[in-house]
Amino acid sequence: MTMVSITITINGEIFTASVKPNTILIDLLRDKLGLTGTKKGCGTGECGACTVILDGKAVNSCLVLAAEANGKEVLTIEGLATSGKADRLQQAFVDHGAIQCGFCTTGMLMSSKALLDTNPAPNESEIKSALSGNLCRCGGYLRIIEAIKSQKYS
């Protein structure tokens, strides 16, 4: 199979890789680059566990071909923390008990970050809409919403 050469900026660092044309972004992140914070859930875009931010927009990395991300910027969960210190949104999830089994956490955080980056003071309806593609097995939605409401991004 022919390989495709791609260059992607991930968490502020430029990566160049050769991938098969059918390689999906989550497989590039996890298997080739070792960024395992992005979780592989359903593989069909239904659960949101694999959400990353691609050029400012929350996307399911299981539905994006790695080649489609060529020349673009990707932010993964690993890119939220700075110098080993949790991002304030991550800390809000901890403070509000919005983390239970952890299955949905990375996807919820990335969807929330994308929302807050474009809308620093969302109302509850806007938060629910932004999270509509993310499933929580534990039913921790209320705590997740409270954590997001507690944030004021600029």
C-alpha cells in the first residue's frame, strides 16, 4: 500500500510521519506517536471518547483520516497540562467530582475546551449542546456541566 507523508502540529510540536491512506487520526496519535491520553472507545463516532481539537474544532479522531490533518493543528489531552500542572478546566473536573470511571473524561474535557475557547461564558443549554456527542457511562453529566460552568476562559 502506498504511504502518505504528513506533517501535523500536535500540542504545539511539529510531527512528520508516513501513514497508510486509511490510517485514522486516533491510530496515528496513539500507536505511532505514543499519545495515549486520547481514548479509543466505539470507533464509530458515537461515544466521543476520542475527541481532540483539530484547528479549533472538537472532532472525533476515529472519524478523521490522519492525512486529512496534514498541515493542521491538533490539541490532545496531553496538550492541556502545562509543566505537569493540570489545566484549570482539568482541575475544575477534579474539584467538582466530574471524573468517575474516566472513560469519557478526555473527550468531555476536549469538547469543553473547544466550547470555552469560542464561548467563554456558555449557558447550560450551550454546554449540553457542545457535549451532545460525548457519552458518560456513569451518568456524571450534572457534575461535568457544573465543572464547565465554573470556568471563565478568555
